[in-house]
Amino acid sequence: MSLSVVSHTLAPRCRTQTKAGKPCRAAATSGGLCFFHANPNKAYELGRIGGRRNRRASAAEDVDPLPKLDK
Ligand SMILES: [Zn+2]
């Protein structure tokens, strides 16, 4: 068993696949998945942000102000 020094140049890669069925080669986090596969909700949020920039027409429905606190 030779666990040679794991160089940081050989960072672990995401173990799963992209939606296109191709290996996801993004750098993996400690969980073995890349940031976006480990946090699908984050990817969704970022996607929404990107979409919001490109489609101003739908910006209104994305506005979700925090509810007022009634005291
Ligand atoms: Zn991934």
C-alpha cells in the first residue's frame, strides 16, 4: 500500500455526472462531490440569478421581499 503524497495538483474530482451524462470534472469538496453537486440548491439559485440578468421580463416574479414582522 503506497499512499504517496497527495499533491494538491491532484485535487479530487467530483464523482458524479453532469445532467448531460458526462463526468463532472469539477474540483470536489470533502464529500466527494463538487460544490454544485453537493449543493444543488446553490446551483439553482445561481442559475436563477443568471437567468434574471438575461430575462428582465421575468424579474418581477423573482422579487421575494421578506415578510414584514407584525408586532
Ligand atoms: Zn459535480
